[in-house]
Amino acid sequence: MDDIKRLLSELCCFSYYTGFNYLKDITTMACGDEAVLRNLSANAYPKIASKYSAAPAAVEHAIRTVIKRAWSENPDKICEIAGRKLNAPPPIKDFIHIVACYFEYFRDD
């Protein structure tokens, strides 16, 4: 989990954003079970919302905000870990998939 926190910080997803912990937890869930990404609204947002006493819609909004902020601060790093050029901030599902894949396949062991 510390590796995911570090990677998110490198992407300018800082821990002082409300969505940081939500994003970290969902990314951790996705690393363990790719099915989480199939339907975030049913599989992830309610679990995270329950954990943090928030509404599922608030979880989604906070994550979207963190991703947009990361894109505005460091789009080149996001493209680097994605392994391709992106022309806009990736949707939540894609961002989580990019981070989870990078973490699983390219992290330092």
C-alpha cells in the first residue's frame, strides 16, 4: 500500500485531497481483483463510501477531482505510466487501471 501511495504522490495525487484515500483504496482493491473495475458504482464506491462515511456519489466526485488535478500538474508522468500518449485526463476506471497495472508489473521489488 505504501508503494501505491508513493506512486499516486508522484502523479501529484496528494494525500491532502479528500479523494486521495478513496483512490488509494480502490486501486488497492483493483490490484487484488480486476472485477472491481467492471462496475465501480456497484463494486467499489459503496464500499469506500461506507468505510469513510461518505456518499458513493461524493466518492466518485472526489476521485474525479484528484485525477483532474493530477492531470493539470503532471500529464507527462501519467502518459509515461500509461505507456501511451493521452490527450485528456483519463476517466476514473482507466486511471485506476493504469495505476494498478503499473504497480503490479513495473514496481520495484
